[in-house]
Amino acid sequence: MIGRATPPALALAMCMWMLAGSLGAAGCGGDGGGGEQGVDPGDNSVIVVHLAIDADVPPVYRIEVHAHLGNSGQDATLYFPMNGDYSSAIPADATLALLIPPTIDDMVDLMLYGLVQGVRVASGRNQIQINVRGRAEVGVPLHACNGGC
């Protein structure tokens, strides 16, 4: 019998930078909150997501990121902040980053939602190829959910 290898589990980490373009060599904060204290992403691949929240979207206090690997069919859902709403509205031009294990080389479909007290009020999508052990950047506009997300 010929065995088939199981693909590595999609294990993602997310962090957020409040200032566009502030991603540096230090990587992201260990609590998922970004800020001054960074963590080296090591050999992980990094996908930098630049948000563009439309003006008609109400203030968003949490971002839900659904990542789907196109070829392997693996999914992961992450939140920023991880535990509950952010203390103030997330800036319209915020930047998020996904850290992806270097064993994964695939196209990533991203679906993002802006949340207010757990309710989706905005959504956006895009896709990007992982740059293994490197950095790839993608923009995701968030549009108001008129009639549901």
C-alpha cells in the first residue's frame, strides 16, 4: 500500500502594526498587539496585509482573518486582537501581518471582516502567493456589509 503524506497543518500567527509601513526586521509583538517590542519572525514567511477601510464603515474594533491555502485546502481563522475588541477603533489604514511556517508554499486566499462587538460590519478579500521565508504584501479594502457579510 502506498501511503500519502499529510500536509503540515496551517499554523498562523498574526500581529498588527498601527502605522502603515512600520514592519521592520524585528517582526511583530508577541501578544499580537504590535508596538515597540518585536519578535523576530525567524524562518517564517510573512504576509503583510494593508487594510483600507472605507469611510462609510462604522468604527471597527476587531479584525477577523480567514486564511485558506488554495492547493492544500487548509483553513485558519485568526483575530486581532485575539481576546475581545480593541480599546479604540482600528485605523482605516492599519497593517496586519501573518506569520506562516516555512514548510508551506502555496497561494493564500484571505477573507477579512471588520467586527464590532462580534458582529461583522465590513468585509474584503484578496489573495497572494507565499514568499517562502520572505515577505509578501497585499492590500485588502474593507467595504461596509450592506445586507450581511
